[in-house]
Amino acid sequence: MASTQAHYALITGASRGIGAAFAKRLASEHQPLILVARDRESLETLKDELSRHYGIPVHVLVADLTQAGAAREIHAACKSHGWPVALLVNNAGMGRFGDLLGHPLEDYRGMISLNVQAPVELTHLFLADMRDAGQGEIINVVSMAAFQPTPYLAVYGASKAFLLSFSEAVAAECFGTPIRILALCPGATRTHFFQAAGLSNAAILETSTMQTAEAVVDAALCALRSGKIRCVPGRLNRLMAVMGRLGGGRLKLWLTARAIKRSFGLGER
Ligand SMILES: NC(=O)c1ccc[n+]([C@@H]2O[C@H](COP(=O)([O-])OP(=O)(O)OC[C@H]3O[C@@H](n4cnc5c(N)ncnc54)[C@H](OP(=O)(O)O)[C@@H]3O)[C@@H](O)[C@H]2O)c1
């Protein structure tokens, strides 16, 4: 980079899981970091570990991204502290397993705010700075759930379908500029996601073929750096993504519903 000022990677949902894996991997490349989530203690612990080990600037911003105005506050804090963001990782997200009426409407409002509204707002705010700076990268953490309707994860799947469409549309608007945008679409990944989504049947989760957060991050950074706009980590996941796009109608939906129910032990609850 031309200037000597530190340029930061800002990662939402950095307190654990895929977000923390992004932070560790980028820190190992001596990338200054801004870590965002609600759990201050986890963020401070990670900050101490990474800044001590790699000698890089690491800052913590505690924010609940379901709250109106949170994205603007994060952007304003970066501006006022003089932390230019060269890489934005919109990673924070949540799901809820079960049929639609199994959870209160308020849960879905929060999910839509976190999975849809926050990445749109953060992209809008930081993309404007990146355009002015003539450089920048954004990774939106989507999901394979974006590729087809997902019964028993209906709002989650729809939120990720929105995010995939949004990411790729804005990526196209940036073609021919130095700004790169990647939609990262992981399959099942071993993190706290499933427990947070209300799935406590750990036995089923242990036997499934999940990727590690580190493998997902490696694939994402490799794809971003080779100019791709979409990354589905893992060969089997890529095959399933293609199959998810095929056909439609009641039979496919019935089969999908059955597969999701069985995979996550929903019928047994
Ligand atoms: N794990 C999978 O199988 C999988 C598959 C496909 C896509 N994904 C996507 O990957 C992303 C990361 O998930 P993960 O698997 O790493 O799950 P995770 O372990 O549950 O981590 C979620 C992160 O989001 C943060 N977060 C949750 N609610 C938040 C809020 N209201 N405001 C700010 N931050 C919040 C959490 O931190 P705090 O609790 O400290 O706020 C945590 O750091 C999500 O977008 C998810 O949809 C996951």
C-alpha cells in the first residue's frame, strides 16, 4: 500500500467461530484488525493474544448488530479513531432451527437485522470509503443455504439468498475497479452456530462431515485473492451447490425438508 498508515481488516462476529478464524489467519499475515461482536471478554482475550503474538494493532468494538444504528456507530468509530478499513468481513450471523411458528416473530426480526440489514449497511458505508480510497475488499459470509429454499430454516435460508444476490450484484457494479467483493458460501462448519441456533443434539453434529472454520477461511482468502466473486469451500459442498440449483417443485422441497429434518434430528425433538 502506498501510504504508511495502517489499513485495517474489520471483522464482524469475531468473538468465535469463522470470524475468530478470519482474525487469527489475517493476524498471522500481520494485518491490523478491528474485531466486532457483543461479547467483550472474548474479543479482548483474542485481541490480547493476537496483538502480543504478532505485534499488530488490534482494536475491539462491542456492538449488537441487531440494533438500529449499530452499523453507523461502527463506521463513525472507525472514522473518529482514524482506522481506515481496507477489508470488511461481514461475518456475524445467526439461524434458528425449527418450523416457522416454532419461534417468536421477534427472533426473526433480529435475524433479518443481523443477516441482511447489517451487512447491507456496513457495505454501503465502507464501500463509499473504499471507492474514495481507490482500493478495498469485502467478504460477505453467506451460506450454502442461499442456493435453495431451506425448510425448518426458512428465514435463515431466505436471508442468505438475499445476501448472495446482494453481494454478487454489488460485486458486478465494482467490476473494472480495484474493489473486490466475495460471497463466501460455507456448508456445515464446526462452530458454535448450531448450538446458538437452538440445536443441542451434539451427537448428530459430531458424526456429520463438517469443515473446520480454518479450512473455510483458507478457501475464502484464496478465492478473494484470485479475483473470484463466489466461494463454496469443499468439493462435496460444490457438488451439492450445483445440485441445489437443479429442478424445483414439491418433490424437491419434500426431499430437502426430509434431509434437513434428518440431518439435524429435528423430528426427534
Ligand atoms: N457454522 C456453519 O455451519 C455455517 C455455515 C454457513 C454459513 N455460516 C455463517 O457463518 C457466519 C459465522 O457463523 P459461525 O458459524 O462462526 O457461528 P458462531 O460460532 O455462532 O459465531 C457467530 C458470531 O456472530 C456474532 N454475533 C451473533 N449475534 C450478533 C449480534 N447481534 N451482533 C454482533 N455480533 C453477533 C457472535 O458473537 P457474539 O455472540 O459475541 O455477539 C459470533 O462471533 C454466520 O453468518 C453464519 O450464518 C455458518
